[in-house]
Amino acid sequence: MLTDAKKSFKLVIFGDPAVGKSSIMYQFIYNSFSSKYSPTINFNPDKANIRINNKLFLLKFLDTPNYNICQTSTKTFKKADFCILVYDITKMTTFESLSIWKDMFLNKYKQRTRNFPFLVLGNKADKMALREVDTAKAMKWCRDNGNMMFCEVSAGENFNIEKPFQDIVKKTIMDQKVDRDYMRDVNLRLRSHIKKAKE
């Protein structure tokens, strides 16, 4: 049951049309795949449970239509806990667009932290003979853009779909704990400073 989850995380998925954003999402949520391409024309929220270290977490997905991203309200993105960027390993242009999608999201995400969690997925890994994007090139791009998490997947073959979601949730949990600890330390030092100033 989705309501059994102790904590929820919101995520958004970006990438060029036809890279397989919806296919990855539905493979993860419903364990199903359709080879028929159908462009996303509305914001489609969806949910799924994920179990990590025997604890249940709720993922709230938001697959985004490409045609009106720029007009989308900041509210759509500002509460996201992490962002997934998807490209097609058989189309170099979709990989080259990752920087555009990343910057667009960060410009919308006014409350971003120092190291906002990103997950980059190279979809259609089953089509190796058609590969245009080298794995090493993609890994370097991720390192150069803040050590983003990276994984090649295949929505069509249900390959490597669940593990990257588990990994990014684990990272998000750790990052949020670090942020809470940092803010708690800042507040403690601030209160101590104010107290000494009054003495």
C-alpha cells in the first residue's frame, strides 16, 4: 500500500522528446513497457513505493511535457527532492541537451542547495549496435557537472531500472541529513554568539 510509506520524495524527469522518460517511469512503477511512442502532453503525477534498508519510501513522480516547460510555474519544481535527466544513448543530440535541461531546472528551482541531487540515465542500453554516446563520455560529463549519479538503462528490456532509483534516494537521504546537521550547527553557534554578546 502506498500509504504505508514513512517518508515521501518528489522528483522531476527531464530530457528530449522520445528518450524514454515515461517508459522508464512506467517500467519502474508498473513493470510494463509499450514500444508505441506517445508524447507527454500534460503533467502526469504518479507514485510508487521503494524499499531501502527495510524502510518504505514513497516516490512522487512528475513526468514533464516538453512543449511548455519554459512556461511552467516555479512551484512545479521548487519542492523537488531530486531531478532525473534522461538521454538516448543512440542519439548524441539528446545527450548534448542535458546541459540545457539541467540549467533550466536549476533556474526554476529557486531553493536549490549547494549539491542538489541529480541522476542521469542513458536509456536504450539494449541498442548497443546503434550507440552514439560513449559511456566514458557520459560519465565524464556527470563528474564535471557536480558528480551526478549515472547509470545506463533499458526501459524496453527492464534493465537496470530499479537500482539507480534506490541509489538516488539513498543519496538524497544522506544529503538532507547533512543539510539538517549543518543548519543545526549554524543555529547553535548563532545562539551561542548572541548569548555571549548579551553577557
